Amino acid sequence: MSGRSDLLADRIIQGAEKLAALIEGLSDEEYQSLVTNEKRPVGVLVHHVAVSYPIEIDLAMQLAEGKPIEGVTWDVIDGINEEHAHEFAKVDKSAVLDLLRKNSREAAMRVRKLNDEQLDNSAKVSLNANAPLTAQFFIEDHALRHSFQHFESIQEAIGK
């Protein structure tokens, strides 16, 4: 619906594919190694990115409708991430890659449907001190950035 939304969607896919390519090239030992600054193994971290896409896009869609994001704090996110790390400690590499690709494509498809007005809509975001953020900023700061951020952490941890 918008050139801007298409660019955002393309960048979401770009980040997911960059992360997937890195993971595909890892040995089993590297895939299971700890990403020290993240306190989670590589596979768990990539699964975390994959399962976060729908959540991040749901929240962005709230902003696109001019609705605030309430009750989401870093403490809440830290708790969710800790629980996730325990639950998916031994996640299968091929399943993670499939989920990463599937969820990133679905996220991109949803973003492509947004028009410029929706991208520009803003509302308070509890995660960011109730600052009135636009849907576009939220997409860029979460669904788009997420895979690139963890790519860097993983790359540094495994020395590739």
C-alpha cells in the first residue's frame, strides 16, 4: 500500500535472511554455544527472534491504529525471555530456520499492508517511557532491528 511499507518489509526479510545464512553455516557446536552478552545459546536466541515477529508486529499494528501500548516493560520482556530460554534450550536448528523464515515473511506481509498514514500514527508506548512513538519507528526498532542486533551478537560470540 505504500512505498515506505514495502521498504520496511524488505528490510525485515533482509535481516531474517542474513541471520538465517549465518545460522545455516554454523556447526552443531557453534549453534549450541553460549552468546555471552545475551546469556542464551545461539539456537535459543534465533528462536527468540523468530517467535518475536508476530508479537512485535501486533504491537506495531496497535500503534498504526492510534492505540497505545500499555503494560509492556523491560522487566516483563526480561521475564518472558528468561522463560523462553528455559523452554527452548534444545531447539532444533532446521525448525528454527523454518520458523524464522515463516514468521519474518508473515511480518513483512502485514507491514506491506500499511499505508503512510498508518505508519505515521502514534500513541504512547509503555516500553519507551510512554513516549508517543509512530508505528514506523516501532517497526524499525523492533521487528526490523531485532535480527540485525542478534546477528551481531552471535557473530561476535562465535568469531565469524
